[in-house]
Amino acid sequence: MDFTEIYKQTANLVAFSPGTQFLLTAVQDRLVVRRADSFEISRTWQLDSAPSATFAALSTSSQSRLGKSRAGAGEGWITHAGWSCDSEYVFAACAPRGVVGVFKLRDEEWRARVEAGAEGLARAEWAPDGRSIVCFSEWGLRVTIWSLVTGSATHIQFPIHPDRGYAFRPDGRYFVLGERHKSKDTLGVYDASANYRLVRHFPIPTATLAGLALSPLGNHVAVWDGPLEYKLHIMTLSGTHLSTFAPEPDPGFGIRTVAWHPNGMYLAVGGCDDKIHILEGLTWGPIATLEISSRVPVGVNIWREPDKWLEATHGRGFLSYERLSSPHTLSIRSSSSTSSKPTKASSCPHAGISHLAWNATGTLLLALSASAPSAAFLFSFPLPKPLPRPEPGAPRPRPVPIKPVLRTVLTHAAPIESARWAPRRAGRLALCTGGGALYLWSDEWVSVPAGGGDRGDTDQDAEAGEDAAEDAEGEEVAECVGVPAKQFSTHSITWSPDGQGLILLDRSTFCCAFEVEEDGPGLEDD
């Protein structure tokens, strides 16, 4: 991989444009746009973070009562930034000052300003149309959608969570928001194409909404309770309650993470008990239960980071993982080891499934567990093939049940801080552990059988060969790649939209890494 120079950044605000032509960076109170091919600066703007008159008056009154100033070195810095869907606009927000600035890429002089006012600003982001800014106020008071086209604002009262309590349908038509009215959880569905007009508003069967996840098809929404109750509910956008999932016996703790399958027909649910339940989309019942345990069975690929390889290579080049034989025993940290008297409120964050993510095709499921923080678990998820049409009078063939199995375990010397699947590529995974290295796993290389593809093969043999190629798993490759910098620790990673480049983030700096083009089998055509 080729690495760029080290550049400054603030609050991990670095993002490729949707077309991967530009790179947006926030540096204190300034936005910088670079060309992705040469990293030359194309545009730069400074955010006017002067608070509104109302915000300034409230801030002055608060300071006089407290007898001290709230001003700090980073109070006027950018806290949120992002691209519009068509790369025409960028925005920058300063949450402590309650200010949002919008800038146009093709016109450096054009700009717009949004002032949150007395309610403050907790979060800001683009709506899917790329012409509206969604702003969440402090204390869960309201959500305000500001339109750049009309200059108007739409207010929605009492959102529950500014980070995990809302979702847009994939086509951007509807905005689904978890709300709390009269001490009861409700769900609001708003039409984004009609100035966010309320379409549906109905109660949901949660005691304390912890999060919601909208299916990729946009027809179902999963909502779940807080950390003290393991219950997940499936509902339609019209308010119909389809099913409730609660495992038996009761684990005693709640749900930590939920991930929809890319086809919207399966749902992975992970809790504090190191178990992953796979629900199917017909009856919404469990079809498989996967468990993270210290014992890795026979037949699983086990890769281990080489000991002190960074010192041996001086952070240059790359080195393959060490491959271990199975069965193997991992070091699993018990939740009780963090406290002599664990409670439900304190022990759950230190145990259980902390992250679930499907690859682009839904054939692999990545799981990270707080009980084994330095290991990444990859489960194979074979999708069912279309059933052949039966002959007249013949019984209908039964579908083959799906049996997800543990395929690969990647172990490291330090806890994993970030793991991301590459977009638009089925078998490419990147990880980091907070050190001076990047870790890559891939199964995109497929061995071609000897004699395959001869012109003398019959059509039946060719079809059989194609089926065998589809069923075969690619050859795995796991590599440790050193970041060629003296002082750089990779704490977070982000893929470019085309899946060919990576953003590596340190606390206040970043660099990019791009794959070197090579002629060979295994890379999918986009």
C-alpha cells in the first residue's frame, strides 16, 4: 500500500467526497478540501463561530451566575462536518457555540449560516437530499430540519437519542424518529419530500428505547429496550407490531448491538452474554445462535499477529500473520474480573458483543467482543440458493436451512479499536489496534483448479465448474502493514466510497493509504 504524508485534523473529521474525488478535513475552525489524487488544497473556509445574540446573552448570564468563563481553547472549533450527497456542498458545525456554516464547492464566496438559538446544538448532519441540515438540540428538546432551498425550518419535538434513535429510509423518502411523549416511547414517520410532514405516529412497546435500526428495504424497523431488559421488537412503518424476540433463559442484561443483513431478510442481535442471535424475516424467529467462547474448534482459520514485528521491521513494509493450528484456546476476559461486585449497570459495558457488521454481500459476519477485545471473529453465512422448479406432480423441494459457522479468528497483541469492511468488495477487512500499524484480511484470491476452463469442456461441466467456484471460499490472506511514520498511532479507520483507499486517524493527525494496482485474479470489478 502507498501512504500519504501526515496532515493535521480536528475531532476525527476527515471524509472522502461521495465520488472519492476530494477529501474534506476540519482543522480547528477551518475546513480544508483537498484533491484525492494529488492532495493539493482546492478550497478552504473559516467557520464564523460567533454565537447568536440569544446564545451569547444566555452564555453571559450563565457565566455571571457561576462566576467563571466557559471559554476554552477549543470552544470555537468545528465539531461536525460532512459532504452533501452530490458533493456540491459541505457543512461545518460548532456545537458549543450553536452555529452551523454551509459552503459551496464551486463558489468559494457563497455561504449560509444556521444559528441554533437558546436550545443549543448537540448534533448536525446532512439529510439524504443534500439540501437540508438536520440539527439536534441539547437536552432532547427538538430536531430542526433547515432547508437550503426555501430557507425554512421544520421542528419536531422531543427526540430520544441524537445518535441512535433515528434513521432515514434508504431512498431518503421517510425520516423515522424515536420520540418520547408523556413518558411513553413513540415512533414518528415523516415524509421528507413534503417538508417533513407527519405521516404516522404510534406508540412502541419499549419501556426505555435504547436504539432503532431500519431495514435496508425500508419496510421494517427494529427497536429494542435499554441495558436491563433483553427485548427486541419488529414493527412496520405503519405501526404494526410483528414480533418480539426475547431469548430463553433471560440473559439478565440487554442488547448491545443490532445489524441488518444487506438483503433485509435477516437480523443479527448481540447482547452482553457473548451470544449472537440470527433472526429470519418470515417469522422473525431465531434460526441460529452463535457464541463467542475461548475454545476455537477444529476447521477454523486462526491468524495471530507476529510478536514484536513492528520493532523488527521498523514500521516499514508488511508482514503476514502467523497461522495457528486448531483447536486453539483464546484468553477470554470475564465481566466479573473488572469489579468484585458486578451490577447490571456496570458489568454490561465490559462484556458481550460490542460490534456486528456484515460484508457487502452478506456472506460474512464480523463480530467483536468486549470479553476478547484483541480478537476479531468472522462467521461464514451461506445464503440459500433459489430452489429449482419442481416437475408437475412432484413434491416441492424443502429449502436447505442456513447454518452460519465460525470461519476465521484474527488475534492481536492489543485490543481492536476499529474494524471496517470495504464497501463494494465482498472480502476485504481493515482493522487497527491503536498502534503504528494497519491490519488487512482478504479472501478475494481464488485458486483456479488445474485444467479448468478448457475449450473441450461441455456446457454441463462448465455450469458445474461455475457452481463449484461460487461455493468455494477464497484463499485467505492476512497481513500486518506498518505505517511509515515515526509518531503515528492508528485509532480509527474509514474506507473510501470506492473501497480502494483508507483514512487512518490519530488523535490530531491523519494519513491515507491506497492499494497499489496489480494485475491478478481475485479483485471484483465494480
